[in-house]
Amino acid sequence: MRFRPVRWLLLAAVLMIVGAWPAAAAPIGLAATGAGTILAAIPGPVLAVAAAIAIWYHHRHPAPVAPAPVAV
């Protein structure tokens, strides 16, 4: 019976977390809904071209750099 206060504290902590979770998760859900709305408004071919450009930028090789002249 000596762990009864610990049990009550754990119960209070769980109830606070469960009670605060919807308020903490609401902005994330709203942001996801907004992003989905924006993506739905952009035509598919435009998204495909944007993805192709992003992949090309990611995988392109940097331009070769001329070696610095050596002082003699």
C-alpha cells in the first residue's frame, strides 16, 4: 500500500498527457490538411516536372574547376 501515492501521480501524469495530446496534435493535422489542399490545386504534370527538376539538381555533377596556376 505504500505505492499508492506513486500510482496516483502516474495516473495524473497519464491523464494530463492524454488530455493535452489533442491540443498538441491539432496544428499538425491542420498543416497536413492545408498542404494536401495546396497540392491538390497544382496539376499533376506540374508536380511531375518539379520532381524531375529536383531529382536532376540532386544528381547533377558539379562543373569542373580549373586548377590554380602554379607560381614558379
